[in-house]
Amino acid sequence: MVRTPCCDKSGLKKGTWTPEEDRKLIAYVTRYGCWNWRQLPRFAGLQRCGKSCRLRWMNYLRPNIKRGNYTKEEEETIIKLHASLGNRWSMIASRLPGRSDNEIKNHWHTHLKKRTKMKPKQYLQLDKELSSESSQCETFTNNRESEAESSTAADPNIDHDHQVLSHQILEASQSSSPEETTSNMNNECLSLSPSNSNNDYVPTLTAIDCLPSEDIFIGDFWTEPFVQDDTYNEYHPTYFLEGGGLILPNAYFFYDDGAIDL
DNA sequence: AATTCACTCAACCGCAAAGCA
DNA sequence: ATGCTTTGCGGTTGAGTGAAT
């Protein structure tokens, strides 16, 4: 499924990402944000190009990312949007919170394309429906807000304290402008859920993103990103387990070399 | 049991757009 | 206005996997 690891002529590693590389990337981006993808791998201790790091983060490690298990509603949305927008996967992904453009593209090619070919009439009908929608380009922020709201307020599996905390974080996130909210990848709140039943490495991450930066980063990481951080106790990200639970911030530790103890 | 084949999807590549000096 | 750097996007590739033979 994945390419054989190899190196290009400049010594950069290619192919499958190892758990260790993932850890380094998670640790670095969680701590300092993605201030410069090109420089990031050097400081994060990764033998990868920035592009590869960005792609890995955006498609696999990013908080809130959903993987597989497409709902009927999601598939219908993809089909509608594709009828209207064509292969503009990033646009389509922006209306499906938690889904990456790459995954949607793959899902389209492997499942949905065939389906639409089999039902041309229905496909055209969906296209018509979409054209008549008044708010065709509602903001991504709205989607995210409603998603976050429903995931924290409506889920009976989340205990009350966690719901309160989640709501406070959500409110804090809403105080920033939409532009800041959608563009600031640094304000993401990361969670790591346990491995699967086979104890395989499965970096499942869910979170509420768009937190105000002051809730996450201590000091000025834009200008001093590599200052040794002795203030671990002041670093209080909140970790949301898939399904709604929370893990305490003290659940893992960062090391100076970018390693992360989970 | 061995082989073939189709499918899946993580990751790569090249290009264009955006940002900046 | 220009050129360089960085980011983002869409197309494509190819190894792993499971079903079929």
C-alpha cells in the first residue's frame, strides 16, 4: 500500500512514514505550530522535505481528521459538490470538516465515481438540487462550529465536566475572527487516542482546533521557537479522545529533541 | 497452495498561486 | 514590476491486500 522507503539524491527520506517520524512531527507541530513547512523538518529532526511533512500532517496527523467510514450524508455531499465543482477537491474538503482533499479524492475514484456512472439521472438530479441551494458557499467556520457544538453538547457519552470545558474552549475559539480561525493552523488542539486492539501504531487524532493561540503557546514561538521550554506546567492543551472523552495534558511529555512520550 | 488480478490509498510529483523583498 | 521562496492543489504512482482462479 505504501512505497518502499528510500532516499532521494539530497539525502531526504521518502516513502512510508514511521511511527517515530510521526511522533516527531506531532510533537513539533503541537508545540511550535507549522511556522514554515520548508524549515520545519530540519528543526523537528526529520529527514523529510517540507512538502512531505505538510502532506503527512494535513492528511493523516492533523487534529480532527476523520478516516474512512464515510456516512451516506458525506458521500451524498461529495457527489453533489463534485457535480457542481468538478475535481476541486480542496473546495469539496472544506465543506466536509475532518476530511482531507486527498482522502476525498481517493474515495471518489475508488467508490463514488462508479456509483455516479451507474446512476446518471440521479446524478443530474443531485446537481440540480445543488444549483438551487441558496447558500452554496457557506463558510467552513460554520460547519466547524456546528460540528464542534454537536460533538460536545449532544454526545451523551461525554460527562458533564468535559462538556463544560469543551464549551468554554469553543467559546474562546469563536472570539477570534473567521479569517484567523480558518487560516491559523497553529491554533490546533491535539489529541492522541490509544492504539487499536492489536496494539498497532494508529495515530488517531481528534480535537477542537481554532483555539486562541494564548491558550496553547507560551512565549513568542514565532520569534523564539527553539527556546528550551521549562514551563511544561504552563502548557495546557486539552486532548479530546475520539468519541468525546478528554485526556489530561500531563498524559505525555516533550523532549528537547522533539520526541514525545505518549 | 500458488498465482494472478483488481482494488485501495498513502505518498510523490509538477505546476500554479500567493507572499515577500 | 520583477524574481525568488513557500504553500497549496490536483493528477498520478505503485506497494500492499484480498478475492478469484
